[in-house]
Amino acid sequence: MPGFYADKQAAAPVRPEVLEAMLPFFSQDFGNPQSLHSAGQKASQALLKAREQLAGLINCRPDEIIFVSSGSEANNLALKGLALANQARGQRVVVSAIEHISVLRATRFLEKLGFKIAQVPVDGLGLVSPEKVAEVLTPDTVLVSVMMANSEVGTIEPVAEIARLCQSRGIIFHSDAVAAVGNIPVDVSALGVNALSLAADQFGGPKGAGALFLKKGTKITPLIDGGVQESNRRAGTENVPAIVGLGQAAELAAREMSEKSARLSRLRDRLIAGVLGRLDEVILTGHPVNRLPHHASFCVKYVEGEAMLLGLDINGIQVASGSACTSRSLRTSHVLTAMGLDPAVAQGSLVLTLLDETSDEQVDYFLENFPQVVKRLREMSPLYTKYLQEKKDVHG
Amino acid sequence: MYTDKVMEHFMHPRNVGTIPEADGVGEVGNPVCGDMMTFYIKVKDGRLEDVKFQTFGCGAAIAVSSLVSEMAKGKTLEEALKITNEQVAEELGGLPPHKMHCSNLGADALHKAIENYLSKMSGQQADKAGESNPAASQDEHFHCPFCDFILPENAQLCARCQVKLIRCEHCGEYNREGEETCGHCGAGLV
């Protein structure tokens, strides 16, 4: 059994070069970057290097990077920190309906403090239209946050246009680029964003390291008060090994992105065409063209996502699903709901995110197995029986 | 997450299918919530001669249906009506807390099929007596966000799956206590 791990978004192996760069900073060069002695200075130098490596990937100044613990923390810092620090301008925050839960929950927090939140709807492909954003911008809008790419359906959003729109009205614009950075080109200067979130584990780095790009001159209120780390914007002793890993992963991503993205998007397209060609009553979720190169997502009608996930796992294939049963909260993915998908169809959600080293053989293996898994589940599904009966009734 | 027994039933479910001329049919759940089960029974001399099921749902839902069908087959109607959710979960070696509602659905679907048979026998309206849920006669139904049980007005606890409930002030739908936003309309819950 060849095995096929296709849940990169949840977790991916740390690249060997990255691990190698990290290892000395656990026990050998263990110093605290804030210490003035030589051990501390060694760690401080390592942070500086990581900052430069990441700045190179997203095209910003090294001092515009705030290292944090995760993408969720970066999003919380952006939403809460930017809204609070700039509320003199107004207390209205605009986000899209398909933002990551860390963004949406942060807006809930702001709402409790008296902020007004507007959610911009998306179309059936998961696209946020700049026109729709423009419609809800008011003079008291302080912050707009729209993600760079959606992790559940892979759609890449027109962030540059939305950023321009906000810039022209003097509104702060943040983008959650966790699913994007390291996988597609993200140039913060060209995009014109004020703030942007990213996480190392999405591009070959370790868990526990993320960053918020914050454009020089943008005011932010810290979430964690304490020491002077990250220029007083994020207290707490820095996670030096993880940050070093983030930097190393960023440097590799910058170097290899175009080649890797071309290779993965070819595999992705083969996978999508293969699934749609082999199974009836399956829809591709998200944008067919403007999508992450490593991302393929579907809704398979008449079967439930968790059951597919388990059936595939037994065959050595690991994927994700946005179905209600897959989540501990037993809620259907808010992204699929916002895209207007029939809730019953959304239960058949399946999400594949390909690792860098994914091979053609693995895609073939998936295409061999998946239709059988679906067939078995459909055979025991009352909904599929009903569908076949209705089809028979219609066509005689 | 699941016990070996759950996985075994999920991989090799017993009694999958339909019974064309079934003596009783019971359907519970709905696809919007992610679980739907239909049980078919054939009764002979007061015993369940045959039990078949079809399930749309997660691994736990499929395993529960399979086990319930196995437990029920050959039993008298009285015995089968005594199969409890707790027994089902126990037989499976336990289910994760957020999957307990699946065990409720399995026993309910079986019981509904038996009630459907009994009501046919006693000449009553099948849809009336076959409905095990007394609140179902209301025109406007509110469902448990967990197990889809039809809830009465001002419920604080689902009578079937024991989930604590909070009602959305905006749309009136029930949500699980502790949720911050309504799963139906997106409004904040207080």
C-alpha cells in the first residue's frame, strides 16, 4: 500500500533542512535573545536572520515582522490589536463570511466591546467581490479583513483590489494569508496591505511559529503585555528554535515556489479531473482556476464526509472534511454554508491538500480507491436509494 | 477516536439494505444534520424475522445502525423495544461524547419501525402512531441541534440526547449551550 497523506493544511512534516537549522537552538545555543551576554546575542542573531529570511519571502522590512505562536494568534492580534488601537477613527469592522474561525471569533469579541461587525457575503465559488466590500464601507469603518486564500475550498481572493479600495479611503486592511504564504507568491508591498498573518507549519516549518506583518507606522495594541520582545508588541520569551525554523522554511519557499507550484497544480488538476470523471453527483468546491496549487476540495452527494474520511484512512489515505460530523462542534463548515451549498450536500465535504513530495502514483492510488469508498457508502445510503428511484421515475 | 468494534462494524456493517415488502419502516434524523437512518423490519410470530437498515452518516452512525440491527434480529417486539441507547453504546465499547447522539438515533429508528408495524396492526393511522415523538404534532417544529429530536416550546434540555440547549433570541432556533453564535442564523447567543 503506497499510502497518501493529503492533509497538509492540518499538519505537514518539517523539512529536513529546517529541522537541521532548528536543532542547535534547543540545547546548544539555548540563550535568551534578550540577554546581553554572548549566549543571548547568539540567539538574538538567529532571530534577526529569521526576520530577514521571512522579509525576503513576503517583501517587507525585517522590522515589520512580529513573531507569534500561530496563525490564529496572528489573526487575533491583527483583528483585536488593530481595531482597539485605531478605534478613534470608528468602531466598525468588516470581514468576509468565509474567514478563518480565529478571525470570526475575534470579531465576536470586538462586538462585545461595542464594535459593529459587517460580514461580506461570497459567491458560489467562494469569491469575495471588491464591489461587495465597497458597498459596506462606511466613514466609521476602521478595519477590513479579507483572507488571501481559503483553506477549505482553496479559492484565492482578490486581495490586492480590496486593499487598494481600503487604502483609498484610509481604512486599515488586514489579510489572513496563513493558507497562502509559502504556497503562492505573497508580496505585501505590491498587495498594499497594512497587516498580514502567516504560519510556518503551512510551508515546511514547525508548528508553534507564526508571524504578523505590520506595515511601519501602523498602530497596534498588544494582546500579551510584559517584556520588550518584538518591539513591545508581543511579550514573552521568543520560541527561538521554531522562529529559526520559520525563517529557514521561508528562505526555501522563496527559492522553490515557482517550480513546486507548477508541479503541484498539475497533480491537483489531474486529481480533480480524475474524481469528477470517475464519480457522478460530485461537485468541485471553490474556484476552478483561482485556487491554491496544492488544494482540491469536493462535495460528494448522498454520503457523509467523516465516513469517507474513515473509509479512506483504512486504505492509508488521509484527508480532511468540513462535514458537521467531522467537527467536534457538529457544525457544518461555515464556508460551505456561506457559499450557498445545500446543507445536505455540504455533509459530503472532502478536502485534499497535497504535500510537496506528492507523486503521480499517489494520485493514481487515490483515484483507484476513492470511487470504491464512495460506492460502498452510497450502497448503504437511504438518500442515494431515493436519488436512484427518482432518476428512474423521471427517465422511465 | 473510535473503538475497534466501531471500526469493525463500520467496515463490515451487518444487514445493510431495504426490505421491499417491509412490515414496518422507521426513519429518523435528516441529512442537514448529517445523520439519517431508515430501518426496515419483517415480523413473524411476534419476532423480528428480518431487520435491514440504510444509513447516511458518519462512522459512528453506520456502526450503531449495524449493531442495532444485529441486536434486534430474532428478538420479540417487546425485547427489541427495550434495546436502549446505553446498551448500544456499551456494546460498541463506548463512543466519543460528541457522537453519543448517534447511538440514540439507532435505537429510535428501530423503535419507530416497530411502532409503525404495531400501528398498522391495530389499524391506526401509520403516521400518527408511528411517530414516537409527542411534540411532533405541532405545526412549527424546532429540532435538537445534536440529535434532531423535535423539541417542545422552551426546552432547556433535549429529552432524547440530554444536550443542554439555548434558544436563539433572533430566530428562535435551539443551539447547544455554550455556543457563541446561532448555527441557524449566525446571530450572537446570550
